[in-house]
Amino acid sequence: GQNIDQPTEMTATEGAIVQINCTYQTSGFNGLFWYQQHAGEAPTFLSYNVLDGLEEKGRFSSFLSRSKGYSYLLLKELQMKDSASYLCAVRGFTGGGNKLTFGTGTQLKVEL
Amino acid sequence: DTEVTQTPKHLVMGMTNKKSLKCEQHMGHRAMYWYKQKAKKPPELMFVYSYEKLSINESVPSRFSPECPNSSLLNLHLHALQPEDSALYLCASSQEGSGLVNTEAFFGQGTRLTVV
């Protein structure tokens, strides 16, 4: 099975940097994704890691260590609109096929 | 076109009704997914279709019946639902494959289902 953990809530200040951690256990790992979801809306894709290391995409970066079962999402120059739920999702191969499983989600609140 | 389209956007149904949720994508994706999401919870995987065949069923009750008529369409047939089945139902699609293929899942806007 898959077990994916994230902090439930975080609060940060506008303009600051925040790091959201994700730890996971899975079989047949073939990718880790970060999604952003605003209340009442669909998740939107932020980043993808399949190899160890850092992927940078504008204000967002994501890091993966497969040996440690660990990823983080780094958000820089925080804006009020970044207040949302951030979901870590792991793609793993089971006997039936590939499945994308979401972690518990981290509710980020950005304050002035 | 990077859209996944779901209809209807909202649905209210009684416990004895039969209804269907529809999902469509034209990105050539060969993996399609149904997720259920309750308020303040993450999406919970229900079904995965790979190349139009059901590859994963996460022990979903039989009152939910998925169907994949072709590579662009995914349906979820609903029958004899319970009030606790009220949730946002999300459809997603992605490329199939593994390794370095980017299998980013694109999500539809969801169907907000209320069972009365």
C-alpha cells in the first residue's frame, strides 16, 4: 500500500519562504507530484519529480529523495493568493497498474 | 487542449435514483481516474482505467459502476446511493507509462453530488 504524510496546517507571512514536507512509503514508485487546490476547485499541477534532486519552476521548487521517501515543496515570495491546500501525490505501480495517491494535504494560510 | 470536462457540475439525487457522471478528455491520455473528495479532505482514489480497461478498483461499493466507452470518455454510473456518498467527484487523466515520462494528471472541475 501507500502511506503519505504531510503537516495538516502551516501559516506564513506574505513575501516569505515556506517549505512543505511530505514523507511517503510506496511500492513501485514512479513519480511524486505536488498539486495546489483552492477551496471548491479542482487540484492544479505544480511540479513533478521522478529522480532525486531539485526541480525549479518560478516561485515553486520541489525536492525529492527516493532513498529517504521524502519530498518538499518550497514556495518563495509568498502572495496572499498562495493560501490554499497543497497536496503531495505519489504514483506507484501495484499488481493492477499505476495509481496516483494523495497525501493528507497541507492547508497553507498566508498572512500580511 | 489541456482540458478535462465533467458534466454535470452539480447533481442532486434521491437514494432510489440512477444517474451518471460523465468525463471527457482529448489529450490522447490512456489513463483515466475517478476520485471522491469530501470537504477538507484529500481526493480519494476510486477507479483507474488504463487503455480503456479497468486496472484498479479501490474496493468501491458496487453502487458505483465505472465505464470507459472509448479512449476519450469515462462515465460513473450511480445507483442506490446513500447520503454519505455526497461529495465532489473528480475525474482526471494522464499519460500512461513510467520512468521519465511525465504522467501529470489533469483534473476536471468535478461534479458536486448531493444525495438526499
